[in-house]
Amino acid sequence: MQKIFHLLVFTAILLAGIVPVRAQDGGSKESEKADDGQRVRFNGLGRAYLLNTEIDGNVLDGDTATTREITDGSFLLDLKINATPNDKTEVQAILRLRNEFGGFFGAGQTVEVRELWARGIIADRLKYRVGDMDLAMTEYTFFLPPEEGSANLAAAFLPQQDVIYYENFYTDENTRRIQGGQLDFGLNFTDVLDEADFSGFFARTRGTDFFTTPSRYVTGGHTKFSTKTLIDTIGLRGDFGFNIVHTFDDLKSGDANSGIRNTVWSADYDFTVFERPRYAIHIQGEAGRSDLISKTDSSTLYESDDWFTDIGIGLDLKQQKLKLLLSYVNIGPDFFSMGAQSRRVDYQAEKTYYDRVGNDAGVRQTSLFDITRDPAVYTFRMSDRLMNYDPRYSNTLPYGRATANRQGLRFTAQYGKNTDVINADLAVHALGEIRGQGTAELKRFILIRPSANLNIHQLLDWKKTLRFTVGYQFEQTTRDGVQVEQVDLTSNLIDLGMEAELFPRFEILAGFKYLNSKGSDYIPQIVQFNIVRDLPSRSTYDDQETLLAAGVKYQFKKGVYLTLQYQAYNFERSGDGLPDYGLNQIFALYTMYF
Amino acid sequence: MSKIKQFDFGVPDTSWVNKARFGLVHIILFLSIGWVSAQTPDLSPTGSGVLTSQDSVRFMDGDRLPLVTQEMYNIKYDSAFVGDKLRKRDQLITVFGYYRLFVYGRNMTDAYPNLEPFERAYDVGDGYREPMLSLNVVARPNGRSSFGTELFVFAPYNGSGFENNTFSTNLGINFYGNFRTSNGTFGVRAGGIHWYNLSPFTIGVYQILDRFSIFDRTPWEGVNNTLKYNSYFQTGATSPGDLRWNNQAFQGLILNGAKLPGDLDFDLFWGKTQPNGGLAGGLVNDPNLSIPPTLDAGSVPTYIGFAGVSRNLPSVIRGGKLSKAFNAGKQVVAYNTIHSRTALDSINKDAIQYAVHTLSLNLSVLNGVKIKGELGGGNFESPNYGKKWGEALMMRFFVPKKYTFLETDFQIYQISKNFFNQNGEIATNSNPDILAEAGLLLGANGAGGQLALVNQLVHNRRGLNINTGYEIGPAKFIAGWGISEEIDPVATSLSYVHRINGLALSRIYNPFPANATGPAVFDPYGRKFSFFRGASEVVQTTDLDAANAETLNRKYFQAVDLQAKVKLQAFNKELFLFYLGSFGSVKTEASLIPSLSDQSYLFVQYHEMDIYYEILPRFILTTYIGLEYAKGGAFTDWDAETQLPRDQVGQAYGVGFDWTITENAGLYVRQRWMKFNDRSFGLDNYEGHETTIELKVFF
């Protein structure tokens, strides 16, 4: 049935007619729109990905069960079919043809619909979109926070990151993939306000099984206002908006009788209070509140609500290409936002290789190597509970900026552009808990993350690229008190990278990641619906992870490249008595965006 | 391993006129374009000397091929169709294909007992995985990269709605890229299936040009009129335009460099061929177990679960070649190597592995004499078979008329029993010790001491093959003769192909049912097994040492192939008569001529006669007669009741027509009556008939 549906979709769109394309985001490319008279276009992605991974180390001592070497891979073609029957309507489907490496003549082949949506404009005023969509609002309402485990990812790891991002629909705007409908419209003003944009959406994030699991929906919207320059002498102007996201379970369909309600609303702003050609000063931030209810048809099982505040002052030194921002944040302990706190990395997800190792087939802990390589440990879905995290990689902000139970200062600095000899970033978070977990003592968090890119070719005026990248992350968590209350966990993460263009478009890539974590902490555990258990068993760390990558990359054109790489990963740990192991990987990845 | 192409053992395809109309060929064409583009980025046709594929084959008068030396020349292909399409700016993606309705029916009036209740069956499709609708999608995002795939659509039309319809990719997804530097041109092929050829002894296929009947159509044939038969008469090409005929299916990564300093070229590859992809298996000796529980003709096998080998267990083949051309490309010398390793257990300690290293030659000497050869060796190793090296030596000389009166082709060879390769043209199923370790590849057409055609090489043999031919008036006569001997007397079984009704049998006993673990053995005595579009039979020898069950005698093989092709005009219409005769025997002593004698293990002869006549414009009457005799000798298995060795007669009579309805559509009907009788083995008899109707429309 599904296959036939795929076929019908494919055929129907294939046979659609022809008119010029209208420019809209996410649809056909600009270059294609210049093509005359075409109302059906084909684009997409092709990828051949071959990997050979070996495991070694103490984990194999006496082991007679673990596969020493795994060869896997796949070849896939995502055929994007974009149809514009008229200049106000656009339909797009992506059909995925996938062939498993080693599957010959039909074995290991799948055909599926990866994406399907339609959008258009009603009466030249109202934009609509139905089907698959990627949505982001603010960092506290609806947002997909970045993954951990990286301070400045080396170019050698970017092809694999590209695979992960593509497979999980990640975008640069931290959007989250949902399925539903969206309406947008805007207003222009002549006085005070320059323009106002309104947007609303409704999506289903889970279907019901008609027994125990209810359908889940998320709806919301935002208004964005931009003022004109209110005082010319100081350049006073501002952007501000209001946001609301409401996630709820439908308890009327089927037999499911318990579900949740989560509402988050906020106001965000960015006021330019003073602007000169050489510099500008901003006041920016966001404040709001969340409500969470777990309920049945007739009663409330759990209820919580809390506030958050994020206010900062920014200085933009334009000539110096330097941007500074100092913020104060206070995120209440019970602040809960499914759309913003659901993480990318799911530590409970099954890895696609070496998920279990050893004679006892124990689950292998998700590591830096997995975060770098495996799309299966990533998700874009919303979780109604706080997802597990690993404090070695991220303890200060495991749920992104919207991490609850944090207050303190945040400082960020950005210097330069990608085309400069040097561009650098710095982030410093000095935060603390608002409410102790199992104790009145509060944890303190320090996170310092500097990173820089050094474009040697710009410095020496070379035509070929020679770039070094460096990133460092220091993170420390402490808590005072009696011995059982004390926490002291420190981790250091280093990223180093090199890109050297040997011939035109032919690069040598090298990358290095190092993580050291030492100390102990109590990892929060969920015992009931979103209730954190006090004082779970202590986790002790004395770990060291290294990941080295070296290889070549040839870029046939932008978006079309082949990379061959060798990667060596080593995980040494002495804190928990578990054995060390290493993974060695050779892979070839041919990616073709067209 | 056995190298009559496992997946393409069919009748030839000579549809070289209906340009751009092959579904499968289109995709292959595209593969070639990708490959060609690695060397000539403007996608221009490659000209002679570079094997490519195409939508059509352009046979030019000036390229008329000698009767017996045609293998020396690559058929020239016309890659214009897709090349032109892709050159057009507004055709980033090109979609084309064909519709093929194949109606199949059979009624076995005298069937093997275990066929019940499937003696009579009618369905759409013959059980082989061939698309009813083939949609080729090819694209070239820019001058340096391209891709292609073929969508597979099949509807069995069985009245059950659309639940049983199939929509998938056919062969896979292929990617290409190329770039030029001042030091050479480099190309990459990724994905698969890529049809790949390194050298005959490493990655290659035993090529047969015209020694098969073309009465039955192949699924990938085009729509044409008499041109197919003209091509067969003129060139003998079995499947021009189908790269599968001369190449192995490969998945993975191929890097190549050309025009390097010093006129060097290279290939490097890493990936899987079919044996690495889970098609390895073991010979099933219990016929009751091997017969698929459901024999629904027209089913579309899923191919999932072959051999039970997990695809992510290590099983890869890697290798490459370094070649140098001399004298403007007239002399080419290449070093070729492969290494295959297949893990047998989850911890990857035990593995089957084999390697081949060869030096291949392609030389022109003495004003017209051409020499092709491959000299090298290989080894096989498994947990129970220590690493042993063996030689593989072959030289072939093509001598023009001026030296020998008749065009003559001489081939001498010696191949050790320890030389093993599942991906080359040499059949390597004759060493029972290796066969016990590696098993018989699903799709193989021979096991044990294989009764081979002239020029078909088998390991543990040394021998000589000679071909010659003569053309007189409207007739062409070609003869081949071969003799060989076992180097080490090891074969305790022999095998031969049932050429006459093999295709019909393989449609009944599908060699690729879901969850197959090895070749499908189907007859009551457990000695016949099917492969792609064919069937073979194993003969057990009985002159064994009672102490260790090893053979007592060395075996000598004789083969003769005869062919006559006549093209006439009858009532201003073309009339074609094709005769094929093939004789083979195995004896305990050397003999020049295949025959049955007291020293014989086996004597098999085949006679096939095809007649094609265009009785009406675009309407061709097709007829076929096939006879097959196989007689066992004193030292082969006897029937317990009659106390006699096998004495088989196979017969086939066929009639049908080709009707080219329009330029792009054709209707093809074939009716075959078949009969088989082993006068010694009472249960080994079958009789019945088969009807096929094919409607093919290209777009």
C-alpha cells in the first residue's frame, strides 16, 4: 500500500504541468527558477557512503561474541520533485531510493517518501504551508539546541556532520521538523512601527494507537514588530515580539486517558539604544513563563509552572568587527518547554554499529565518536520528559539555553568574518542552580569556550586554502556541602583542524578531538513524570577520549564532493573500572547535491 | 568460479537499431557515460578501444568483424542518445524507460513428482526479477559529476488489488565524478551496481558471442524487426549494448586515473561483488529441501536473505591495476590484482580469502597477428584449507588468413587447481577441497569437473583450443575444437549444462527464491540445479579409491563447437537459418574427438536449429528445434534398478512470432514443447509445454 502511494505520488508529480516557478524558501533553487517554462523540477541529493569500522582494546579480552570488524554503508538518492502549477502554489515531494551496501538485485532496497508539502499565497496576503515543515521560534519556546561534543568542529568531520544534519532535517536556523500547517501574514506601517509579522502553526507530533498513546499536537505562533528609527540622533529603534507554544495530548480519541499540556509564552526584544557608524549598543533578551500539566480525563496528576528571564546588553564595535554581549539569565527550576528543551542527541537511542559489545553484550556508552558519526543517535522529535544527557560533554547547558534551574551571567564575543585572517568566538557561562537537587547546596557551573579559525591563505595571499581551526571548552561543576553532597566534575574538550588545498578543489583534511573528564557528579534521573530524583547514585569519571581524522576531499563543485578518510578513536577510562576500547574507521563519502 | 555469466546466461540481444530504447541498457549506457566522462568530460563517444555501453549498437560496414577473431575487437557503441540528452541544459534529469508485459504459462503433463501441485501455472512474469515498468532516471548536475538509477515497477495482475505490486530500484544507484589535472585525468565511481571489468582472470566474465540460440528473448531486448537476426548473422554478438555480458556486478568505490605520466593508467577499487554481497552458498544435496515451498510462477523474488550472510559482516574485495600502453596504444601491458576476504564468524577470526595477481597482455605483432594473454597466479585460503598458490597461464593468438589460409585462433592455457576466483572468467569449481570450503556460488552453472565449451577455461586444466571459420556466399561456417586434461586427478563429479530446455526449467524451478541458501536442486535424484536462465546436472563418478574416496583416474576433456549461419532472400523477404552443434566428452584417456567409448565418463551433444522468416512486413515467424543427448559412461553413477548409467534425450520444438507493431512497440509470442527422458533413470522424465507472450513498449 505504501509503495503504491509512493508510486502514485511520484507519477502524479512527474506528470504535472509547466509554469514558471515562484521564489519561496525551501523550494526550488534560484538558479532553477530562471529556467523558462518549467513547472516541474527535479533536484535532490545523492550519496554513496561506505564505512569499515574495527574495534579493539581491553573490551575484547576474552570476548568471543563481538564482531571485530563491520562493513556497512548505503547508496541513496533523494529525488526532490518540485511543482509550481501557478505562481502562487508550490508542491514538493522527496522520494528516497536507498540501497544497502552489499544488497544486490533488489535486496536491501527501500523506496520511501521523505518529504511532502504544499504551500502558496491566498489573495496575495496570506501565506500558507501544509505538510512537512521546519520551524523555529525563540530559544525558550520552540528551538532545536545545538548538539554537544564540539568546540569548533574541524572540517574533516563536517562531511559526517552533513550526513547527520541532513538525515535529521537539521538546518542552520535550529529548526525542528514537524508536520502540520502554517499561516503567515504581515502588515506595514507608516508611523512608529515599520512592520509587523504574524505567524501561526498547528502540527501533529505523534499519532494515537487508540489504546494507551494519545495523539499529540503542538500549536502556537508569534508576532514580530519592528519599529522605525524613533530618535534619529541616537538611532533608537527596536524589534520585539510575542511568542506562544502549546503542546497537548488529545484525550478524546481512542481509549488513551492520560496526557500532558505544556504551554510556553514569552516576549522577546532587541532594542538598539544607541548607534553610530563605528559602534552600536543593544538591549536584548526574552522573558516568559511555562505551564506543565500531566492529567487524565478527570484529574491532574502533576502540575508545575515557572518563569524565565534573559536580559543582556550588547556592544557592536563595527570597525573592530567585534560583537560583545553580556547577559543575565534566570531560568526557573520548573520551567519546561518541550519545543526548546528536547535535545538532538538521544543517549538512549540504539547506535547503528557496536551498540553492544563484550561477551555480556553490554550497551556501549554513546561517545564522541558516535556523536561525530552516527545519525541514529540524533533526533528532531520533541520529548515530554527531560532527555538523558552526559555531563562529560555538557553539564552547564544540557538542554541548550533553555536549560531550567540556572541563573547567572553569560558573556559572548565574536570577532571577524569567515573571510578574515582570523575569526574567533568566545562564550563564557557562569551559572548556578536555583534549587538544589536533594540538598540545599547548589551546583555552580563554569563553561568557557573559545574558538578561532586561522586563514593562512589570507595572511599570505595564497590562492589555495590553508586553514587551521582550534576550539577549546572548559567546563567545571562544583557543589559544596558534606561529602555526600559534594560535586566536582571538570572536563576539557579540544578541537583542532586543518584544511590544506593541494590542488584546485583537492584538500587534505585533518582533525583532532580530545576530551578529558575527571571527577564526579550526580546525573539527574527522572523517576516520575518529569520529576527529578534526588541524589541518585554518584557517577565518577576519569575518562579520556581521542579522535583523530585524516583524509582527502575533492570538491567537484559546491555541494558535490568525495572524501576518503581514516579515523582512529580511543576511549580510556579508569573511573568506573570498565574496559577501554578503540574504533578505527575508514570511510568513503560521495555527496552530490543537485 | 563458474564463468558463464551467472546472471546473464541467456540468449543474445542484438537489438542494435531501436536507438535509445533499451530500458536496462539505458541505465548501463549512463553508467558508461559516467565512466567515459571520467576520461572525456565532454561526454563525447569514446570511439574504439574503450568498452562502453549504449542505447544502440552501430555496426558499421568498415568494422566488419572477422569470423573468429571478433573477440579481439570491441564492438563500437553509440552513446549519443543519453549523451545528447544530458548535454541539453534544460534536462538536468532525464527520465525514460519501457513497459514490458510478460505473460507466462506452462503445463507439465509429465512432471517430476515433487512439482505437484504446480504442474500447470499461468501468471504475469516468469519469476525472475524483471521490471514491468522500467523508469530510468539519469542526471548530470555538472560536467564533472553525474548519477543514474532505474526504478522497478511490477504488477502481477493477479486480481488481488495492488497489495502485491512492487516498486523499488532495480539495480541500484550509481554516482560518477571526474576531474582533470595536468598530470592526468581521474575518475570516481561510487555506489552500485557498477558493471566492472578489470581483466579476464581477476574481474571479468567468460564471453560467448554467438554460440547460443536466440529463439527466446531476453528481458532487456529492444523492439526491432529483423535487425536482431541480421546482427546475429553478421557479428554473432550475443548482447551488444549490455555491459553485463562482459562485466561483473560491483558495489563500492572505484578510482581510476588515465593519461598519467609515462602513459600509465590505474584502477583502484574497494567494495563487493556478488559473492561478497551475500550470494555465496553451498550445494544442496537434498532435493526435497531445495525445492522452494511456493513455486508461483510470476512471483517477484525479494532476494532478501540469500545465503544468510549478514551484509555488514566483513566481506569485501579490493584490488586494482596498473597498465601501460606502448606504440600508440597498440600494445598494452597491465598488472592486475584482487584480494577477497569473507568473514565466516562474527568475531572475524575465520575467513575465506583468495587473491589473484596477473600480468595481462594485449599485443599486435607480425603485421596482423594479435596476442592476448594473462599470466599470473592466485591462492585460496580458508580455516580448513591452508594457503596454497597456483598458476593461471593463458596465451591466445589470432592469426589472419595470410598466415594460415583460414583465420585461426589458438589458445593454450594451464590453470592450477589452487587458483580460485569467483569473479573472473575461469570456472573454479573443480577442486573438491575448495568447493567444500567455499561452496557453490548461487547462480553458478557448473560444479566438479565441468564440461566446458571451447575457450571456456576451467581450473585444474591444461589444454588447447582452436577456432576457425569460413564464409561462402550467404553462409558462414565456424568451428571450434578444444582438448584439455586435469592437471591433478581430483574431480569426483562432473557437470554439464542442459542447454535445450534449461531456460524453461529455470522458470519452473526458480534459482533465486526468497531466503535461498544455495542453488536450487530440483530433480528426483538431486542432480539437476538451476541457475539464471539455465539448468545444469551433476554426474557422480565411481572410479574411486575405496580407502579414501579419491578418484583413481585423470580426466581428459574434449569439446567441439560447430556453427552455420545462412541468410537468404525468399520472396524478397529475409530468411535466416542458424545451426549450432556442440559436442563434449570426458574420458580417462586423451582423445581428439568427443565421443562415447569404454573410456568415457560422459558424452553430451547438442543440436539447435533456429529459423526466422519475415513472412509479412514487420511480422517474423520464428521456429526452433533443439536436441540434446547425454550418455554416462562406465564410471558414472548407475540407476539402482536398471544398473545402467544415464542415457538422456532432451527435445524441444518451438514456434512463435515477432510482431513489431509500431516503431516503439512489439509483440512477441513463443510456444515451446519440451520433452526429456532418461532411459536409465526411471524417474528422470518430464514433458510439457510453455507459452510466453511479451508486449514491450519503449518511451
